[in-house]
Amino acid sequence: MGRNFLRPVIGLTALAIILIALPFIITRYYVDLSIVFFAHIILAVSFRLITTTGDFSLAHVPLMGMGAYASALISKYFGWPFWLALPLAALASTFVGLIMLYPLLRMKAFAFFIGSYAIGEALRLSWIRIGIFGGHRGISGIPHPSISFLGFRTINFSGVLPYYFLALAITVLCLLIIYRLDRSRVTDIFKAIHEEDSLVRSVGINVTAYRILAFEVGTFFAGISGVLLAHHFGHIDPHQFNLTTGLYLLIWVVVGGYATFAGPIIGVTFFTLLGELMRPLGAWMPLVYGIILIISLLFLPEGLESLPERMSPLLKKMGIRDRRT
Amino acid sequence: MNFQLILQTIINGIQLSSFYALLAIGLSLVFGVAGIANLAHGEFYMLGAYVVWLFYNLRGLNFFAAVLLAMLLVGGLGIVIERGIFKPLRGNVLGVAIISVGLLFILQVLVGQIWGLGYPKRVDDPIMGALHIYGVTIGWQRVIIISASVFLLSMLWLFLQRTKLGRAIRASALDSEAASLQGISINRSATFAMGIGSALTGAAGALMSPTVAVHPYMGHMALLIALIVVIVGGVGNLKGTVLTAVLFGFLYTVITTFLDAVIANIASVLFMVLLLAIKPGGLAEHGT
């Protein structure tokens, strides 16, 4: 038992050392990439949290954008500090998500999927149309975060290295919270709703309340992801949060697998590495995405996370053959 | 507001409605018969426009021959795709929708890389000039779109009502299990529905091509419109789809005339969400 306990501890410690040492080894470009990668991890993991109830939300990316816009407006026009803007922006996403839920809760499965796309698109179009959001050009000059303690000591996160650690800390915190939630009884109820919602209702569980809970918690973290991206790029526009981004998110999570907590993390990691390897392909890249998605759905419907399980009978067969020879 | 403006808005509304109906009917048919929610629908529309640009504008083929060619090519592509990648996932609506996302990216990139991203392509009007009635101007292309849409939709209706294959397709949409007990091949119905649906979508793109900018990403807006019309009309319900197309065609035209296009899009979406919140099953329940 001691051994079972030790293995994840060793693994996590190694991962922590790598992640802390990494920005000092790699070039500026890859540090930037890692920050975006962290934001995408939060986005994908929170998306997968909502899917546990069976609701695939294409409004997730526009709601991430809501967080980004809210934080940009709060820090640029009110001049409020980052540590205040971060939760407020995430709450703004949550609030907009709650309004969206009013019609969306009446839809299930595929209707929810399309309904969430349409209503998310309405939110995105409103940024183009409403003046304060800056129209097609969006908002530029979003300040870098800085944290001051009682006004006399200030940590400035304007450099890329400090921002890396800030993003890393926020990501780890978010993942811990979602992981705890994933291990709790609540997620069992989410999954039960996905399997058989009328049965869940018949034993006295409020299905609607749990769907709201899953959607709102997921949306809160999508908002945080948006805040991280907005302050990293310093610029946001409606184009960043369009259907294409939403479909990429869907591809990461579906190809990675959404049955377990690790699936979306595997998916984002896989596609980030692939994106770097295939950078010379340039504009052909979405084609590769498309082909991988189709192959994955036809031959590996449970995602990359199920690969070891699928391989094990094959490996066992090979192992037996090895012993015979 | 004068009489001419009202009449002009009505004519524009009729034109947009007929386009919406032609664009959405294929999606609705395929969804009803085979449970295929093809999110690459907008790309089929885009391909229809590209076929016309390629054969009519560049090769000098007759416009109507080019439209027919677009229907054949896009319809054929639909059949190949149904057989190749949708069939293994049949019954899993969300799965098919997600796999069609892969197709969406592939078609966009292929078209963009083969014929270039740069400037949108322009397709010349096959008949120049316009029709003038009571001071209202109707471009000939609009007349062509309206009449061709009405013709194609009537042909589809006749086919579904009067032929054996059409009746088999309707039976599959109503109850696939009962239909297969009667000896109807669901596979055959699904393939034909996909072929016909794709051909009509290709026709929509082909007919609209002289009035819009032809580029690889033109399918996005078309997909949004088609989804709105199909979902509000009740998936698989062709009459509902046509009625909803008229409703949203006029809604969009009126708002665009008096306000602007972005507001018209937002209003269409919110109107759909409102309708769904009141009647989750769409305006009409199932039935072809």
C-alpha cells in the first residue's frame, strides 16, 4: 500500500520540478506557448466537467470570452487590480451563463448542443455591435497584472516569467478544485443524469439543479481561462471566440476522451505538441485536426485515454508469445 | 415609410425565405431520415458556389448547367461521405455531429488551399439587369433564385409523395424500425436522403453564388441559418422547415432593412431560443 501511495507522489513531484524549471530552460516563444497551454487546460477540463451531465456546450468558448472581456474592461477602465478582476470576471461569465441556461435547460443532448452554439453566437455578435466591447477590433492595451500587499510592496507580473508562474499557480489551483469535485459524490450524480435522467429524477434528485451546478462551475473556470488569456495577449477581439475555437475545444476533448479527468488534459497536450511538430504545415493544420478527429471517432471512440487499455490485450498477447519462444 | 419600400421589403423577404428553405431542407431531410446532423452542411453550400464559380465563371459553361453540375457533384459527395464516415456512427446523433466537424475543417482547408484564400471570388450574373414593377427593382438573379427554389422544393415534394422510393424515405423517417420490418432498407433510405439533401444544399450555394462573396468560410453563416430553421421547424419536419424559413426570412429582411445585419442575426438567434424555451420540440412535432 505504501508503494501505491508513493508512486503518484513521486510522479507529481517530478512534474512539479519540471514545470518550475521549464521556463528557465526553454525560449521565450515556448514560455508564451506554455501560458496559452495552461489556459487551454483549464478550458478543456471545465468543458469536460459540464459534459459529465451529457450537456456538450458550444457556448463554452464565448463564455470564456465573457470572462476575458469582463476582466479587460474592469482592469482597463476601472483600474481595479488583477486579484479583484479575476474572480469578478469569472463571476460575470457565471452570471451570463445563468441567463443562457434559462432557455438551454429545456433542451437535452443534441438540441442543447445546437442551442448552446446559437446562444453563444448571439453573445459573441453582441460584442461586435455594442460599443463598449470595441466592435470587430476588440480591446487592446489590457494591463499586465500586478499584485500589491497593503500598498507598499508590489509584485509586477508584466514579465513573461512571473506571468508563467502566476498562470501555473492559478491552473494548479483550478485543477485541484475540479479534481476534488470530480472525485465527489456530486459527479456521480452528474454521470447518472447523463446515463438515465428520468431514473435520477424518480429517486428524488433535482436534475435541473445539478445541471445548473455543473454548467455554472464549468463556466466559472472558463471565465478564469479567458482572464488568463486576455492579460497574456493584452488584446482580445470577438474573432478569437468564434465557432472555430469552440470546435477545436470539442476536438481536444473528444480525441483526448471525456470519460475521465485526465482525458481533456491528454487531448490538449497531444494537440499542443502536434501543433508544434506540424507548424511547417501552416494553413493545412485544420485538415490534420479534421483527419485525426474522424480517425479517432471511428477507431478510438473513447479517446486517447483509452489507448493503454486497448493496447493491453495486444501487449499481453505479445508477452505470452515472448514467453513461449 | 412608403408603399414602394414595403413592397421591396416583401420581395426581398420572399427571396430570402426561398433561399432559407432550399438551404435548410437538405439538413432537415437527412436529420429526419438518418439522424445525421451534418455540421459540414455549410461547407456543402460553399462547394455548390465554388462549382459554379469554377465551371460557369472560369470555364464558360452555361449557368444552369453549372447549377445542375453543382447538384450532381455535391450530391455525390454527400453519398460518399454518408457511406464512408457517417454510417458507422449511425444512431449516435452527437457522435455524427462531432465527426462532421472534422469534415468541415477538411473541406474548408482543401478549398482554401486549392483555390486560394485571398480575395473572395465573384460570380457574374447570368442575366444582367433587373425587373421593374411599380417602381420596385428585382434583380434577375433574385427571380431565378425564387423560381428555382420553388421548382426544386416542389420536385422534392412530388418525389417524396408520389414515388416508391420517396415513400420509403418518409417511412424511414417516421419509424425506422417499423419501416425495416416492412422490408424497407434503412441504409438505402439514408444514402438517398443524404444524396438528395446534399444536392439541394449544393443548389442553394450554386444559385446564391452571384449575389454573395464566394470564399472558403462562407459556410459558417449558412450553417447557423440552416440550424435555426431546422430546429425551430422541428427536425425532420419538412413542412415545418419551409414555414420556419419563411418566418425567419421575413424577420431577417425586415430587421436588416430598418436596422442592420448584425442585429438581424442576434434577433434571429434570440427568437429561436425564445421559441425553443416555449416549445422545446420546435414549432411542429415530428412528421414529414
